[in-house]
Amino acid sequence: MTADSRETSQKEQVKTANREIYLPSERKNISGGGTPHVVAKDFSIYYGEFEAVKKVNADILSRYVTAIIGPSGCGKSTFLRAINRMNDLIPSCHTTGALRFDGEDIYGKFTDEVLLRKKIGMVFQKPNPFPKSIFDNIAYGPRLHGLNDRKQLAEIVERSLRKAALWDEVSDRLDKNALGLSGGQQQRLCVARALAVEPEILLLDEPTSALDPKATAKIEDLIQELRGSYTIMIVTHNMQQASRVSDYTMFFYEGVLVEYARTAQLFTNPKDRMTEDYITGRFS
Amino acid sequence: MNLGTRKILDRSFTAVGFGSIAVMGIALLIVLAPIIYNGIGSVFFTGTLEHRNMLFNEFGRGDKEELVKENAASEVYRKQIYGMLDAFEAELETMEPEKKQDYLSKYGPVRTALQTLIGPLPGEETAILTRYKYGQTRWEKAEEKLHEFLYEAKWDYSNPDVMAKEYFVSRAAEFEGTSLVKLFPYVEKHLPDVLRPRFTVYWGFLTDSSVDSHIFGGIWPEIQGTFFLAVGAMLFAFPLGVIAAVYFTEYAREGFFNSILRSANSTLAGVPSIVFGLFGLAFFINTLKVSESKSVLAGSLTLAIMILPTIIRAAEEAILSVPKTYKEASLSLGSTKWNTIMTVILPAALPGILTGGVISLGRAAGETAPIIFTAAVSVGSAIGLADVFSSPTPALSWNIYNLASEHEAAAEIRHVQYGMVLALVSIVLLLNLSAIFLRARISKKLKG
């Protein structure tokens, strides 16, 4: 979001019951976007016996930003992490129903989760750069997938860092350890690292919860920059953030997808009573 | 609890903490100080002409011309001593048989003591054992032997209620009235002229082979043997341990089998080392027949088995302490599990793994029991790298024990034993220091 558009969005504030909600500015429709990219059909996720996500049916539209909100423990992160199968790390986790990416079953018997994760990048709650140089961090993914040419790698590194709006800040110290960057820079580095693999989808799992407001604003600007080029899903605790950055919003409550609508609509005119209660702060 | 009591409690804890650290420090000092002092004495000491002769003859070291000169200077005084002996022997012939017999029995020990002190006397057969070919090589030992030469030790059994008391009788007094009586003050006065003590730095102690089971020479075969055994053990145990740790942390599913494996590992870490020694003999030598009898290979394997649980545990802990986020990040970029382990987890766990490895290396270097039956011999020369599969080797830990308890001349070569102890302690200390250094260096590199 540029400074201008933030001003506009402030003009658009709508007063709801007891809370100020910022609406996203009028956004351009994205050409070539809007087709179902990830499709969930009666999709449930279990931790052992516990059903963490219950029979979700949803189409996530390509090249738009979809936010997932809901109180703690509602299954929003679990749902997000199911999309690139990060939940595989938890041994007791299993799923029922179908979750498809580009028409292919993510949890299919023959699905190669490594290839899948290459196409579905992820940025985590806490910035987690590797304890390597900035260059090596970005080049990690491309190298994994067989690229070893130093010149090509350098190009990818620069492109990714530019996309993540980090290039100007770090271009002179690419060989320095990434852990020396600030938290916000580290998080943008993680975005750049994910972009370097050229994914189709970018999953952001509360990417700003560990950052200060200034760094948060930068990440939000970044999401706006990337909108239209990638399908972005962002889990957030912060409803203002969801309203600022997303085109569509999903509201989860106790594992159930309660409401899924255009962000503007969900925040101004929620259909469900529960959604209204949540966004107005009656519970959290 | 009121404020006063709490404060007293806090302070007493601090005091007890400081106190225990101080006690440890003092204990360490008491243990280490003599080791260091005496151990250094095996390299830096006051050496005699005999030492220089020994070095020249056995190791071909030293300035020949200088030695000839020195020996000539010493010979002047030796001649006098030999002359006195000859004179007395001639005098003996003129004595009445009974008196002669009496003096002869006293003269024998004098000759032996003198020979121990300044080396073989003319007219003796050439000794077979090297230790009889030279006099005292160290001045402080020479002074001890001088006392033995001058005074005969006797035991006073007169009072049956108390333990016998040792007392000394001047030999000069025993030969009162004969020509030999001049010998004792002469030797006492001119011993420095005969042995020519001089401050010596004998680095060869660390790099020479031993001569005549450690009576002379150095401890290189032991140092090398220790090195071979410890490094050999690491070669087997380190890769195996790291792989096992990776299996435990990354691949194993929690279950009955896995928990059995884990507890087996913990139990192994607590098995006494002598049991490993016997196991090594029974398994590697008698059953697998990795070598005909004791060998470096068998010893290394035994040590490897002994340190394996420690390495596994250290590596496991190091791997578990790698932030889970690294793994997530790597996997989310489309990395395979194998790749994630090799490029992210193991490098990040490296400081911990290496620390565990080096500490285990130190332990392998210092252990005695596992190699008693599998690798160690008390006396031997340094073995070549090609012989590690078939030859046993001397090793510091075992030879320290051997010199302390089983060596026939243990009391004569305490300095060698101290030297070995210091060498071993230094090696272990050095390894541990390098572990700390390595850890700090890699951690710093990782933290940026």
C-alpha cells in the first residue's frame, strides 16, 4: 500500500459497533486471476482423534489475497499449513475429504510433497532465515532444485530481493549473515527466499505477529506489491491487517469455516452473527 | 518467610556455592601441581654426562667432539676412583683369609653402588641390559644414589613393640684402616666432576622411543599409540553416532521399539569400561577375529563402542536444539528431508555434535580398561600406520598404570611416569579446549 492509498483507506473508515475498521481501497480486478487455485471439498484435518478443521468447502481464487481470521485455536493456521503439507511434520495429523491444487489432490497417494512445496511457498510467524549469508539464504531454494550457475543465482537473488523490497537495504552486504538483519528485514528476506523458488502460491502464517508496526507496514506494502502475481493466503490475528491487505476473507471458528466473502463485505456487512461478534470484538 | 530469613538463605547459598568451587579449585591444584611439576621435570632437568653419553650412543644425538672432551675431563677423576679400587683389591690379596672374606662381603655392595652411580667399572663384563651400561643420567637421582653409596641402610629390630627403624651406617667407617677409606670422601667431593651435571632440555622425551623399558628414552610410542587408538575410535564412532542420532531425531517413529533402543543407548553409556574391555576381547578378537590377538584395530573398535552412546546423545541433543523453524523453512522451499538434514539441520547442529565428538575423543584417549585386553602392551616401539590392523601398541593410559604398578624398576623412573601423566592430561585438556574453541567459532559463524 502506498502512502496515497493509505490515506484513501483512512477516508473510507467505517464505524462499526465499537471499533474502527479500515476498508481496502478500491482495487483493480486482476487480469487472468480469479480462477479456483486451491479447492477444498469437505476437507477435514485431525490431530489424532481431534478434528481441528471441520469439513471446509472453499475455492481460493488465484492471484488474489485471501485472509484467514479467527480466534486462537480455530484451525486457521492448521488449514493454511495443510495446503503445502507442512502438517506432515506432526505425526498424528491426518485428513479426510479433498484438497486440490490446480485440480490435483494435495493429499493424493502419488503426490510428491516436495514438488508441491516448491509451487506453494510459505512464510512463517517468526522470521526464520538460515544461519547463512543473505545470498545463500535466497539461493538455497534454486540451488536445491539444481541451479548452480553463480551468475544465474545472482540474478535470481537480485530479482527476489527486489520483489521483496529488500534489495536497496542489503545489496551491499549479501555475504553477511542473515541473522544480522532486523526482524522486519529478516521477514522480508524470508519472503524473498520463498519467491526465489518461483512459487504459484504464497502462504503467510501470521507474518507480522513478531514485528513492530513499521516493519508490519512494510510487509503489508509488500503483499500489495505481490498481489496479482501470486495467489496469497495470509493468516492473521489482526483484523485491521486482514481488511487492509486482502481481497477475500475467511472467518474460522472452532474449526468451522463460518464465513467466506469479499473482505469489504465481510467486514461491513457480515452475514453470520458469529462473524459480526468477532469483528466487532465481542469475543476474540 | 520473612525478609531476614530469605536474605540469610540466599547468602548462605552463595557462600556454599563459592565454597564448593574453591574446594574444587584447591583439590584440582593439589592434584595437578605435582603432576605438572614432576611431569615438566621429565623434559627439563639437570642431566649428567651419562645422559649425554646415552643419547649419543642410543640415538646418535649430541656433539661428538664436545662429548670426547667432556669424557676426557671426567676420566681424570674416574681414573683416581678406579685407582683406589685397584689399590684396595691389591690390599685385599695381602690380608689374612678371614679378614679378606669379611671385607670382600662388604666390598661387593660398594662396587655395585658405585657402578649404579657412575656407570660400569673397568674389568666388568659388558652388560646386556642397557640400564647397566650407564650411570645415573639425572642429577637428583645421582644424589640419591650417592647417599646409598656412602651409607649402608640398616634396620633396627631391637624393639619388637614398634616397627623396625631404618638407620644409616657410614661405609667409610666400615673400611676404617684400609686404603678404601679415602674413596668415599673423594667420590662425595668429586661426583659433579665425574658426572658433570648440567641443565638439560630433553624434548626427545616426547619424540623418542623408550630404551630398555622406559629406563631411558622417551614416550613417543605411547603418545602415538594413544593417538591411533583415539582417532581410530572416532573414525568408527563419530559417523555411526551422528547417523544414529539423525535416525533417532528425524526418522524414528515413537514406539515401543524406539523407546527400547533409546533406553539401551542410555544403559550403554553407564556400563563400566572394563566390561567394554572384556566385551572387545570376546567379540572383536575371539569371535569376529578382526586380528589374531591384541591390535590397534580391536582396541579402536572397543573404544568406539564405549564412546558411541555419548556421541549419539550429544548429537541427538544438538540436533534437537536446532530451531524447528529451520526445518520448516527448508521443507517449505521444496527441500527433501535428506537435503534438509544435510544442508540445514546438521550444519546448525555442528557445534554441539563436534563438542560431543571432541569430548569423546578425549575420553577415548584417556581410557585404560577397554584397551588392556584388546590393544595395549607395556613395552614396544612405535608402530607404522600399516600395522594398526595387526599390531598392539603401547598407550599412555595403560603405560601409566604399568609404570605405577608393574614395572620392575618403577621407583627409578617416576619421572617418566609423571611425564606420561602430564602428556595425557595435556592431550585431553588440549582436546577439550579445542572443543570449546571450535564451538565458539562455529556458533559465532552461525550467529553472524
